[in-house]
Amino acid sequence: MQPLIDNARTFGQRPEEFAKLAEGQSPQVLFITCSDSRVVPALITGAAPGQLFELRTAGNIVPPYASERPTSEAATIEYAVEVLGVQDIVVCGHSHCGAVGALVRGDDLDPVPAVRDWLAYAASRPASADPDDPAVAASVQLHVLAQLLRLRSYPCVEKGLAEGRLRVRGWYYEVHTGAVLEHRTDTDTFRAL
């Protein structure tokens, strides 16, 4: 923890670099990804402060939209689309995902009931071409596609797509190589950016 504290102490000693951020934010991208500590959206994309609006959830899950009981995820998505006017939404899964791996393996999650109940929002249990693959690559990619479908059902996203002011993208990040793949709808495959 001490190196993080030391950096936080010196981080604010460059106010000239951050003064413009006080004027507001206008990110172009909502980046939805896993809360896994190995996935760092700004590092992956090279984004500076103010360029990405981030939503991080266990397993990059987009829960079902429910207007009668809104979730923080739904509020974040709606705010990004309707207030900030993001032009793109990226749903980014990653290799070695513990959430997707637990779903694929059918792990007993009873000792962690909040995790178990959250993962129930995954849309469906991802299939695995190779259940022994620690990267769970194919399963994570299918999971990303399921989350994109769920995302498209949100009223603000559906409206933005219909009006042509919004695009949604599915990415897969390889923790062990740093490579980023994007889902191509024309071939229904994940290919290098």
C-alpha cells in the first residue's frame, strides 16, 4: 500500500496538468470492463484523464435493464449516453477472467452469495471449447457478445443506435500478452485491432 500512498501524495503536486479537468468532462467512450485489477482501461487505450467514462463490474456484466429498480450500472450507461453524449461503448472482456471461469466450471459460489447472485446476471452460462483452458478465451468472447446484446436492450442505447449517434463494440484483452481483439460482425470473429 505504501507505494500507492506515496504516489497519491505527489500526484496532486502538478495542478497545472489538472486545472482544465475542473471545467467538466466530455469523454467519447464508455468503457465497460471487469473490475479485475489486471485490466486497466487507460493503460490499454492510452487514454488521458477525461477521455474514458468507465464502468467496471465483476465479469464486465451488464445487468438486465429494469426501470422500476434501476441499478448503478444502468444509471452509468444512461448518463454516459444521454448526458455526456458518448459516441462509442466498448464492452471489454479479458483472458483469465475469474468470473467467467467460475461460470464455465460451475464453481460452488455459495460461500460468496453476493458474487453468486451477481454472476446470475451473466445472461447465460458461457460454453467452453476447452474447460481446462485457464484463459477461458472462447468463453469470455461469447460472454462479451451476450453482454453486448443485453446492452443493446437498454432504451438509451437502443435509441442512440437507431439514431446513428452511438456504436457498440466488443473487445477481448489478453492479460498475458497485452493484445486487444475486437469482434467483427462481418465474420463473427474476434480479430486484432
